[in-house]
Amino acid sequence: MFELTSLETAPPAETEFIGRKVILLQSVDSTNDYAASLVRGGEAKEGAAIFAEEQTNGRGRFGHVWCAPRGTSILMSAILAPEITAAQVPAVTAIGVLAVVEAVREEFRLDALVRWPNDAVINDKKFSGVLARAERFGKPGQRFILGIGLNVNLESRQLPADFAASATSLMTELGAPVSRERVARALLVHLDRWYKNLKLGRFDEIEHRLQRYSSLPGRTVTLESRGKQYTGTVIGLSLFEGIQLRLSDYSTGFFPEALTTLISK
């Protein structure tokens, strides 16, 4: 039985957009790809949320594999329709990761933080990743697909060896299994709140919360941008300009989300 079945008949009463329509899938290659097919077929209702029990070809940023054994995680995509410009696209990723962090902090009292640009961490270990992509950008029917993977009842032994030391789950942090329905409902509620901020153009508020929950200020990181590596101390974070570093020569620079990968943090 799909643990999230009740979301179809009784979506969260607090939401205005996100989760008013819920699609539940037992298995799919990717919830993002499934959502994209709805957009291409003209069936993409704003706020629709697609959940899967299992993904056979889940992907994260830059094509990285997202590993989630069946029945252990939240695997979802939401279809969004904000009227934003190309320069404002980073806000879509931001509201996704903020929704994850605030849902976990409020619902489970865990000290979740944002690891820029698209991960959520607890004690520096990743438990969630967000991936946003545009469909029909700049055309009638423009949509954004926001994919969220969140480790709920996942044990470290179920992860590939190279991820086990750097990843965690809600069950691991809490010491007991967690209701995935409870997680899903909290996530939909918080995503709806942030989506309304996005639709209203409240970018300053999104940036403020992003800075508040960032795990990186004051830390020395190495990143790759435009084919080059840079090491420096994180001194700032801008929603649209990206992460700001003070480099070894004491110069400073911003590195935008779309062109930057954190290598060490």
C-alpha cells in the first residue's frame, strides 16, 4: 500500500496551490520527467504534486544519481507557474530547499540548514536535494518543475559506499522511523507558503531566509565555476548573484548558481 494514499482524498487544508492535486505513482523513471510529460501534454495543473514510491532513474543536479530504495523517501515533483524572468529562476530552487528546511525544523525540531544552492543538511550531512527545471520557458504555458528528494526512513547501509559518510536521513537523526505522510504534508504546506512569496515577487524575503539558514558563511570552500577551481572563505550569499567568496589574494567575487559546483564544504 502507498503510504501517501490519503493525500489524494484529503490534501492539506492549509495549502492554496501546492498539493491541491496529487498524483501517486508506484514506480516511475523520474517524477520530474513525468511532470514534464504532463506539461507537454497540456495537463500541467499549477500546484500539482507528483509522488512516487520508487524512482528508477532519479537524477540530481548536473545529472548526479539520486539513490532512494523503494519506500524509504519522499520523491516528488511540483508543477509551478510563476511569472518570472530568466534572472529570477534561482528563486525556484531556493523556495524548494527553504520549504524542506523549514518543514523539518518545525515538524521534527531538527537543526536543518541550506547548503547552497540546492541541498538540505543536518550536522553537515545531506538528507535532501532539490532540482528545478523550466518547461516552455518564455512561451505560453510556461511551467517550472520542482523536484524534491528527501531521505526519510533510510539507513546508511542502504546508501552507496561513497555516500554513506556524507548523507543522513530523518530516521537516523531522530533514532526512530518517521511517517512519510507526516513529512509529505509538512513539505506541501511549507512549499505552498514559499510559492506564494515567489508569485508575489517577495525576493528579498526569500534571500533573507536563505541567508539565515545557510550552512556556509565563514567556512572555507572549494568550488568550480566556468571550468576553474577557486578556494576561499564564504562571506555572503545572494539569491541571484550566488555565493560570495573572499579569495586568497583578498579579492572577492560572486559565483552564480547555474555555473557553480561546490567541491568541498
